[in-house]
Amino acid sequence: MRQIKEPLSRFIKIRCPKCKNEQIIFGKSSTTVKCLVCGKVLAEPTGGKSKVKARILEVLE
């Protein structure tokens, strides 16, 4: 029997500190993620997991 590996990356629900907009982003994004409402940078790529600059509300499975 073969084991199926679970992915190490997750989607993250975050809240913008400026306008309080809630947004879902990928945990290992390869581009800069900006708020869809006000344009503030919420996450930056680091080559692995993103550096999140907003409040993390929940990690989605």
C-alpha cells in the first residue's frame, strides 16, 4: 500500500491592517500580494513561504 503525501502548502485567510478587508492568499506565493481594496502590500515572496504582513485569521485545509 502506498501512502499519499499531503501538500505542505496551505491557503491562508488574512485581514488587511489598513482597511480590514479579509482575503484568501496562497501560503507560498511567488509574487507580491496586495489588498484588493486599498492596495497595501499584504505578503511578499521569500523563495519559500511568503512573509505575511497582515493578521492571519485562519489556515484553510
